[in-house]
Amino acid sequence: MATAVFRPRAVACASASALLLSAALLLAGPVPRSALAAETPTANAALAAVIDPLAGWTLAHGRAVGLAVTVVLGEDKPVILTYGTAKLATGRRAAVPVGPDTIFSLGSNTKVLTTNVLAQWVAEDLISLDDDLADFSAAVGPLGGAVQGALKQQITIGEMAIFTSGLLDVPPTCRNDQQPAQTGCMPPAGAFRPGLKAYGAADFLTLLRQTRLRNWQADPPPPVTSLPAPYNYSNTSNALVGLILGTPAGQPITDKSVNGWFEEVRTRVLKPLGMASTFLAVPADARPRVANGYSPAFGAAEVTGGAITGFTLQNAGASYPPGPVAVTIEGGGGSGAVLSAQAGPDHTIASVTVTAGGSGYQLGPRLLRDGVPVPDAPVIVENGRVVAVVLRDPIAVGATPPRFSIDGGQTDVGGTQARVVGRVFAGAVRAIAVVEGGSGYVAWPVVRFAPSQPQHQRVAIVAPAGFLKSSIRDMSRFTQAAMLARRTGGAKVPKPIRDAFRLAQTPFACEAGPPALQNCPSGRAQAGLGWQVFPRDGGKPRVLAKDGGIAGFTTQTLVSPEMGLGVMVMASSQQSSGVATATAEAIFYALYFRCLRGDPLCPQKK
């Protein structure tokens, strides 16, 4: 009989320069937005007031090329807002704007579709979370004989799904004369995840046979002697779960197991939820809707005496042709500054030089925590008022709650001071609320690099961990179903999908230190089946999160089922930029704390 409880253990187009120039000119124009206002006339304007400043600032400052956002409130029709460009203009075609049916790469948000299928299998007694890898020897092959061979066979399906198996995150890159067929290493072909032809199922299984299970929270990571191991986010383990789901019983995992896994996802999740624009391999008739992946560099100007005197590179981007990269600078109350940039042989921005400082520039306001500037916490100004603050990372709360303030960024003629407060959930400040926007503020100078060349990713053997593509319209339905809503897209959410979400969103392990839940520090995240779970914090309902990133794209999903609130953001911006996560969290927690105070915008409890 299947069980959801783990048993206890003893222990070729236009030239590059022309492309970059056209991209820079495009971004210099206004940021477009489209919205499904007709579908959600009441909520749309209120939500746009929250989202527009965040999205507009993100695109104007070159942190992403395109954005798609959905906000789900209870069982109402989701609000969808889209911004920016899906495909930049080239010499042969005009720019293509992002729309509700534009197809983005999901990255690791794929994992929570995989684990919904897994949870459905558990409910149907097709698999148990307690099943060992030894039970799937026909699929994975013999794992004995190597270091920790016996222990490796004792890894359970559940431990792989919650990342406590001791498996590494991604295969190492081949070095010297190493070959994938010998060690399971990935060929250094420039792709983070090589396609199936370069790295297939046989190579992946070789990696498993030669991998030593470790405590990856330690540095250096020692081997583990018992399971479950301390939490370690692992594409390898999640991919293996998906491949097992996609392999017929009694047969070995092959490259075709990827297609078998996707068929399970399509049959059990996509088709029942009406997600007709979610694909592994996008068919020809849908390809015009596919967004390009871009990884633009970005940073912040330094100002002294009204002149631009330097530049702090906050993200070096990716996929830039080596050589000069176009840079534009505007705003900040000044003019005349000229910056130049060079991309290095690794296709990232290697240097930024101020060739003319200009005059009249002023830095915008900064967020202070107890009088100390918070790094990379943009303060957004519109019409002289502070309208939003974005946190790149949550700020841990100690014994004394931190006090936040806005410093600088006002013109010499004066103005009133903006006031902000931190909103706390799960032991950290996760949102900065603007209590009073003040007046007389100047926005930061806008420095934009031309976007990089488009990035593309072939289907890889680890596809169950991160290779689906979807539209924001489809993901609005998935997000609503993940909130345990009974209806989405005008139809009922099938009970097997809702029950599977309940299991997948159950916390099984602590992400910090030993995995036992009973010793998990207050406020620390817990691991569900692919989901990150933040338990109830006093009277504040729990929050579940899943982020994702793949070449040129980032995504973030946040849901609070008890509150009836969900947010999902997809961005054409590389994973290290944190754009989707920061934007989604700013939107979600702004609404979350409003809902706690009974805002009429939010679903009302009956």
C-alpha cells in the first residue's frame, strides 16, 4: 500500500553590432504593456497599480527584455499583465511584444509539474515515496559495486523528490581527457545542460553509478553514512524521478524516457487543466509565439559632483559577442555622460569605462536598514514620489526588528520625506511597504546595456527537472490549481490534481541543518515535493514557492492556498539576475499583507 509518510531510518541573421544597436534603440522607447482587462475589469486597475511600477522599472533599467505576470485571487479569472518584448527587432523583422500566449521557458518550475504526477502515482498505488532505488534496478541498472553502492540503492523516491538523497545538483563538467561514457561528466560544449545527443541516458546513469552521496551543506562536503541526507537542491535527483515515471515497468531508462515523462505530464496535468500552450518540444505552428531568452547585463552608476564617475556591474550578463557592447545612459537629472563596455571571451561584460562624465546627475534614493544601505534594493521613483522598493533577498530579522528609511535622492529645492516599513513573514522581511511616498525625489540614472544575443536550450536528459515551455495564460491555470482552487479556466480542477498538490505541498524535511522537521529552526523553509514551504507564521497563512531558471529565462511561482492568493512571473533574463524572483515576491507580498488587513481586493472568507 502506498504511503505519503517516510519511514524512520536508523540513524544566421543581421550582424551582431546591428542587432545590438537595434536592441538598444528599442529599449530606449516606452515600455509597452498589455492586459486582459476585459476578463478582470474590477481587479485589473488595482493590480496594475502595484505591478506596473515594478515591471516598468525592471525593463527600463535593462534587467529583463520581456515580462509576463499573473495574479490569481481565489477562483476569479486570473489577471494577466504582459510587458516588453518577446523577440527583439532584427534587420529582417520587427520586434514582437509579449502577450498572454507568448511561450517562455519555465526552468525549474517544471519540477512542480513532475511532482504533481509523482503524487498522482502515489495516490494510485503505482509508486510509493518509500520505494528504494533498488526496487527500480531494471530502470536504473545495478548501482552496487561503486563507492557507497549499497547505501545508494537505499535512496527512496521521496528523498529524491525532496532533495535529501545526498545526490549532487548537476553533473560535473568533463575535465582533461574525461568522457561522459566513462564518468558521467557533462561535455564542456558551452551549454549548461547539453542536449540528448551530447549527453544521454547512458551517460546520466553512469554518473549515478559513480556518484558519492554527500552532505552538500558542508564545505568541503563529506560523504554521508546514512539517509536521509541534509537537504541539497538537486536537478539530478528530480530528473531521475521523472525518468522513472516515464519508463515502462521492467524496462531500462533510455532517451525515450524523456518523452514518456512528458506524456505523463500532458495526460495527467496539462490536458485536464486546459494548458494547451505548454510543451517539451514546441510544434511548428506555435513557434512564432516562443520568446527568445536574453541575459542582459545591468548595474548602477556612481555619481560624484554631478558627474558619472564609475559604474558598479551587478550582473555581467551572458551570450554577448566578444568586443564592444552598446551602453546608453539617461535620466538622473543630468546629461552628457558616455559609457563604453567590452564583452570578454566568456561572453559576459568584462569592463565598463566612463569616457565622459557629463553633468547634473544625481543619485536616486537608497533604502537604509538601521542607517546602513541595503545592497541591490532598488527604490523606484515616479513623478517625484517613492512608489515601490524591491528586495533582491529577504532580510533576516534578529531579536530587534529592523527599522527602514529612505535616504538621499531629493532635489536641492527640498521635498517631503518618504516613509517605509518592513513587512515580516517567516522570520524575514519580505516586503518594504511605502507608507508615504514623499516628494521631490529624483530617479536613479538609467544605464542600459544592449541585450545579449538570444539563447536557446535543447532538450536534455534532465528535462523533468527544468525543460518545459509555457504561456502565462497556461501558468495562470496551473497557479490557480496549485492554490487548491476548485475551478480554473472555466472548468473544474480534477480531484486527482488537487489531491496531488496537497501531498506535494506537505513539508517533509527542513532545508537547514539536519533534515528532521521537529528540529527545523523557526522561520526556515521546509521541503515539499519540489515545493519550498514556509509554514504558518503566527496568524499568517503559509506560503509555497518555486523558482526556475534556464538559458535566458527566470520564473517564480508563489501561492498561499489558505489566503487564496497566487502570483507567477516569467522573465527573459538569466537566472543569476534574480529578476523573476524579486519581481514576484514584491508583487506577492505587497498583496499578501494587504489581504491580511482585509483589503476588499482579496478573496473574502465565507
